[in-house]
Amino acid sequence: MLLFCSAFIQNNSFKIIQKHQSFKVDNLGNIYFVNNDEVIKYNQQGKLINRYSNLQLGNITTLDVTNPLKMIVYYKDFQQIVFIDNQLSTNSDIINLEELGFEQTDLVCTSVNNSFWIFDKRNSELIRFNEQSKIVNRTGNLNLIFNKKITPNYLVEQNGYVYLNCFDSGINVFDIYGTFSKTIGIKSLTQFQISNEFLLYQKDSVLISYNTKLFNETQQKFNKIPTQVQYKNGLQYLGFNDTLLVKPI
């Protein structure tokens, strides 16, 4: 189904009118909106490029654009992973996690070398699969490691580390082999962005930039509260349900 969308460019800033529940920006500056069962791609100038959807799999749970040549689209209701390329075309067979023996996968994200991570709720375990969907690393039961039951809500790999967020306890950090490194004690998050040593997250009308090495933070207050914020290549992306505002930092 086609939705009304357009971009307005002024003073090196631009606005895209596009209904969405979430958006992602890749390393090249391309913008991807998730609207129910559809991914809509715009280039770095705000021009509509392409669309992807699979009506048989329902609404999209997760989109990971870390690798813009092999992006993950995850459908939790069907426990299936689809890989799409930079033209939003499927470029490999659909991965059915239930057929692999994982019927309770809550979270999925991209990893290096065309591999991917899942969080298996049944065993409270992070598991890494290679390009052939074979297990190459796993953490073991994290409930036993942390001596408490964890309920993660966000998973991402960045700069050689894997970040598993738990709303009530903070962000657990692992290396790409699944070895636990540390916990960043920032709680009550649903999403965040890692940029070098900075952890960026939003709390109501404030964007907080936390330096994970120096353990200090800076804050930016918004006049209008966005539903989502991202920073990429010197640009700030502010989402407002049916609009995205892009402007230089």
C-alpha cells in the first residue's frame, strides 16, 4: 500500500513526511522507516528509493541496518529472519528459528562476517550464528551468570562489542565471542545508540550523551519531544511518528 511521503530541503536541513513506528540510519546516511509490515528506504538527500514488505510474515519486529548490504528484518511472531540488500531485495533464504530449535527468540541483531545474534528467552542465552546458521558462540544461561532472572528488551552489536539492554538493571556488554565484559548501570532504557565511546539515549525531552570512558555526560533539551533520535555523520535525525527532521549538528 502506498503512503503519502515527501521531503522538503532548506538550509542544509530537510524534512521527510512518512508515517512510521521507528527508523534507522545506515553508515552511508540512507534512512529506513519501519511502518507495520513495510520498510521504506530514502537516500541521504531525502529521496524515496524503494520499499520492502512480506505480507505473509506480518508486522516487522526488528530492522538492523548495521550492514547496509545485508540487513536483518526480524518477524518475532513467526520467529523468522529475512536478509535484504541495499535495493531492499531478499538476498538469502529465510531463516526459521523454530526449525533451528529456538522457539522463544525475543531479540535478533547483526554481527560481523554476515553472522547474527539471538537472545533465546527459554535458556536466557545469547547465541551467535555464522552465515550458514551454525552456532559459533554462546554465553550460557545468563540468569545463572548474573544470579537473577533477566528480561532484555534491546540487542545491538557495535565496534566489536554486543550490548544487551535490560530495562531494570542496565546494559550488559559482551565481546563478540560472548564473554561478559561489564554492565553499564543506566536503567529504564528501551533503545540507545553507540557512537565510538559515547552512549546516546533519550529521557523525555532530553538527549543524553554518556562517555563510557570518562563516565561523564552532556545533555541537550528538545523544544518538541521526538519519538526517536539518531546521530550519524554529523547529522541529527528527529522522528515524530509521521515526520523525520534531518539537520546538521
